[in-house]
Amino acid sequence: MRNQKTETRNKNGESEKQPAHWGGVFAMTLCVFALIASEFMPVSLLTPMAQSLNVTEGMAGQGIAISGVFAVVTSLFISRLAGALNRKTLLLGLTCIMALSGAVIAMAPNYLTYMTGRALIGIVVGGFWSMSAATAMRLVPVHRVPLALAIFNSGNALATVVAAPLGSWLGSVIGWRGTFFCLLPVAIVAFVWQLLSLPSMPVTRPHVGAGNVFMLFRHRVVTLGMLGGGIFFMGQFTLFTYIRPFLEAVTKVDASAVTLILLVIGMAGFIGTTLISRVLKRGFYPTLMAIPVLMAIIALALIAFSNQAAIVTILLGLWGLISTAAPVGWWAWVPRTFPQDAEAGGGLMVAMVQLSIALGSTVGGLLFDHHGFQSTFLVSAAMLIIATVLIFLTSRADASAGGHSSHSS
């Protein structure tokens, strides 16, 4: 029986005796770090970028929206477009595009070129994240896959701690263009490390096409869950994208204080990311529901105490603690809901999250430019409450479908 199991795993390329390529895991983690830093760097540099490119802060924020749109399209279609291309070659190609994106943004003479650079980073985000679980399964034995994914996510968490305050500080020292240039050497190191440490990963079986991915929506729990998660991330980024202009124009703090507050958000987020798994074990759906409720309360409190820097700092620290931990919960929802289709479910989740970031930062930018920060924060709070209701309905649908135990079987 044991031999039979091992034999089956061998045919699938997932034998427990397969060598563990931990160097490849850490190389990809560095790539994740550079990727997340690149994706959200504009959040901490929105004001100087807008001034330099002669656009409003809302328009500069659309750079996050455009990367989200391209990430959505890429995550849904990359398996089909890449076809039989060796996955190592594909990952190395994506890393090259990431380096190119940093260079294009750093040298952008106008808004259109800046948006082109942001579109390139979106392609990398969509491709990289939708392949992350499948790649982890090929780098390490099957029982070590959760550890490999946790290491990938540590790169994500570290980037959320470092990227915004470091970007803000570097922006004040060497300018926003110099800050984006700093991503180039990191991308080059990630490329060389992956080149040396990743094994060849030829395609061994047909991948689920984009058409089949949408078939997952036949299940009520998938439709409600994806809607709940989507509106949650939309609510989060409606507010979070415009933190810097809010702090500068409304709370009236200087550049060094902005850097400090962004560091507080990042450090709180890192703590939240390390603690969330324990909380999820105690109550999975109650935790997913509590997160948007608390964030909605914080959004409203930020309106009430907008001109009191100390209270705003504490509130944003709490926001970071809760919001940065939220994706861990949603990524745990994927294998729970798609035990047989984790790759397809993962691609769908990447698409949903990136679409939500794109829509949220667009809505937030339009409101911020035309109706002020209060409307941006109120709409964010409303979306977060709607997300809570949808997550509650998801938990009911999950329970009526047999719950976690039947999904796992």
C-alpha cells in the first residue's frame, strides 16, 4: 500500500523522495519581496510622483489600479498562453519583466510611460502568484509544501513592513525615481539566484484553462466567498492607497512622520501575519468576518480623529495589524474550498484580489480627488460591512454543503 502511494506520487512528480530545492524556495521568496515592494511602492511616493508627472494624486494612484487589471488577465490566462514552456524559463522571464518595469517607471518622462511600467509589474504579479502554489509543489516534497508557501508569504509580509517606510525615506533622500531604480539590483540578484537554484520544471500534465476556471462559480460557496473576498479587498484598497496624501493634507504631518507611520503600519502587519494562523484555527469564518468589521470601525474613527496625529497613528497601526493578516485567511480558504482544484482556485483568487485592488484604488482616487477624504473612507467602511455580510452567507453555504470536513475528504 505504501509503495503504491509512493509510485502514484512519482508519476505526478510529487514523490516524498524527491529532492527538496530550498534554495529555489528562498530565491522565489526574494522575488516575492521585490514584487510586493514594486507593486505597492507608489503608496508611499504618491505625492512626489504626482507633482513630477504633473497629474493629481488620484491619477498617480491609478498606477496601482492598472497593475491590478493586468494581474487579473495574466493570472487567468498564463497557463494557457505559456503552454508547454518550462516553468523555470517562465519564472525567469517574469523576473526580467519585473526588472524592466522598475527601469521604465524610474525613467518615465510622462504619465503614459509610468502607466506602461505599472502594467508590466501587473503581468509579473498575476503570473507569479497564480503559479506559486504549483511551483512549491514541485520544489519540495508534498508534506513540506505548506512550509514552502509560508516562506513565500514571509517575503510578502517583510515587503509590507519595509517597502512603504523605506520607499518614503528613500524618496526624500534620492527622489522617487532613484527609489524605483533601487529595485533593479534586487531583481537581478533574484534572477541569478533562481537561475542557479531552480530545477528544470517541464510541464507534465495539461493545466486547467480559463474557461474551466469559471465553471467553479457553479458552487454557491465559491460565488459568495469570491464576492465576499473581492469586496473586502476593494474596501481595503479604496482607503489604503490614499494614506500618504491623507496624512500630509489632512493630518498635516511632515515627510519623516509619514515614514514613521508607514513603518508602524508595516510592523503591525508583520505581527498580524505571524499571529493570524492561530486565530483562524480557533474560528475560521468568525475571524474572516471580524477583520472587515474592525477595519470599518477604524475607517470611521480615522474620519472622526483625522487631525490628531497620535490617534491616527494608533488607528493605522491597528489597521496594519488586521489588514495585512487578512490575505493569510483568504489563502487558507482556497485549499479548504478547492481541495481537488487548488491551482484553478488559486488562479481565480489571484484574479479576484487583483481586480478588487484595481477597482478599489480607482474608486478611492476618484472620490479623493472630487469629494475629499471623508467620502473615500466612508465608502471603504461601507464596502467592508457588505463584505462581512457576504462572508457570513459564505459560512452558511459552506455549512449546508457539508462544511470543512467534507471539503477535505
